[in-house]
Amino acid sequence: MDIQELVQEGTQIPSLPEIFYQFKQAIDDPESSFEEIGEIVNNDPGLTIRLLKIVNSAFYGFPQQVETISHAISIVGREQLNDLVLSTVVMDQFKNIPPTSLNMESFWKHSIACGLSAKNLALTLGEVNSERFFVAGLLHDIGRLVICLKLPFKVLEISLRKKSQGQTLHKAEFEVLDFNHSDVGGLLLKIWNLPKALVATARFHHNPAEAMEFSLEASMIHVADIIANTLDLGFQGEENTIIPIMDEFAAKRIQVPKDSSFPNIKEQVEKEFEEAVQVFLQPG
């Protein structure tokens, strides 16, 4: 099976719900009022409850209770609420992956740790809208889920090759499949019509020099992924993850000192991690 067949064949591959695209269209329309946008989200009570839980959590730490989606938009902002909606609906789409293929809780914990690492790295570097890097980190390994869903019989072969050859996951995947989870993730997000920057970070987080106009974003997620892997907060898809060597292009692109172990970023991620897990992984 080639990569196009993997992502497009059959009905197993989830699609984003229509409410997300309605919400995105309204968010992108400067004439849409907060109330109009809020009404769209209110059509999905489960999504509404989860979003309000997130914005009222210590993850955001607002001093007053946020009771409506329109109020949330006025406080959080359009872009950040869009990122929260995207994160929430994507995490809801992969429910049928067997535990024999992947420990989903640990997978999402690693993804959250990568998102937090990316956000705090962006803050350290003075990037505007650091929250967008959280979403990019959260979704960077989404292709792994597609492989587990569509090719569960290949997962064991990939794991055995990874362990026997002492390889990183993405290299073992390529040897078995002729593509890896970053290729699959980038294609899936493109099919979902998500922003080009998110497509690029999923597609090129292992080789950021190829990301062209989004090489900064891809470099940030590459470094954040390494930080997350050193923190032992969940794992990418298998235990005993082999941590990739930092890409020289990425290190230069964001001016990372070669001897940096990111102690301040790691400390902040560890402070934020449990709360983020509670609001993103716990139902209701």
C-alpha cells in the first residue's frame, strides 16, 4: 500500500467534523460576531463543555469564570480559540486504535509534552502567538495514528526492526513502509485542509531544512520533540524511545546553543503538564 492509498482508502481514516469547518469559516470572517461564533460551537454540547473546561482551568488561569463561548472568544482571542477547537476535535477522531498497536494515553501525553515544549520554546524566543506552536506540537505525530489504524500488522515489524537495529521510529518506518509517520501526518493534515504551517510541521519535523517557508516552525517542533522525549512524559508510540540527534539546521535556524539542555523550558513544561493532561485527556 502506498501513502496515498493509506490516507485516502476506505472509511477508516477519520475526517474532521463539519462543525469545525463552520467554526473556522466564522472565525476567519472579521464580520462574524462573538455571539454568532459561539452559537456554532453551542450546536455541539460536548465540544462546548470541553472548551469551557479548558479555558476555566489552571492551564489558562483566568481570574474570572468563563461561562459562554462568546465570552471565551473575547478573552482568549479568535486564533487561540480556533487552536483549542482544532486540538479538541482532532483528539476525538481516533477512538478505534487497538491497545495492542498503541498506548493512546501515552501517545497523547507525549504529544501534549511536545506541544508544551514548543509553546515554551516559542515564548523563550519571543515568537508571536506561542499557542499556535502548542497545536503544532500536539499534532506532529498524527501520522503514527493512521499507520496504527490502517496497518496494524506492520506495527510489530516496525517495532522489531527499530529495536534490533537501534533505530529511531521514523527511520524504521521508512525501511518497512517506504514512508514514515511524518509523511503520513503531513498528507492527512493537507487533506483536512488545515493551515500550511501545520502541514509543514507534521511533514518536516524530522527534516526541517526541507520545510522551505516554514523551516522555522518545523525547526521549533523538531527541537520541542527532542525536549519532550527527554522528559519521560508519555512516549511517541513505543517505550524505550531512541531520542533523535538534534538536526544541525534546526539548531542554527532557532539559534540553539549546542550544549543547551533547556532546563528552564523543561521545568515549565513539567509544571504545566499535569493540568494540560487533565483538561485535554479527561472526558467531560
